[in-house]
Amino acid sequence: MGRFILRFRGGGIKPPEDVARIRAVKNVTIIDDSSSRMVLAEGSAEDLAVLMKVMPGWVMSEEQIISLPDPRPKVRSRAV
């Protein structure tokens, strides 16, 4: 199981019936659907890929977590 970003690329906001269809997939949990065009879901990649084939205008990509560098300045040691 992984986390996936489902993005609606059609015109306007994401159709509520499509979100309901995503919710109905067994072994898939919607983590966040507060965006007007995207859904964050956790579940089987295969199940979601099958769903994307029958829902035109939607694309799926795996969530990627990128660690940010520490923004605090550090004291450099000087070579003597």
C-alpha cells in the first residue's frame, strides 16, 4: 500500500461522483480531499490504476516526501 495523489485535470472542480467512486474502492482510504482538484489517497496502486482508466480527466502519481535542509546557520570551523 502506498499514498497517491489523484489530480483532476478536467475543466472546473473535481466531480463529487468521482470522489464517491474513489471512496467506494475496497482497500483505498481517502486521506485528504479538501482541495478543489486533488485527492490524497492511501491504498493499492493496482486498484487505483484500474479506477484511473475508467475516470477520464484524472491522473495518479505516487506521493513523494522530500526532506528539507536545516535552515539554521551553522558555525564553520576554521582550519588552523
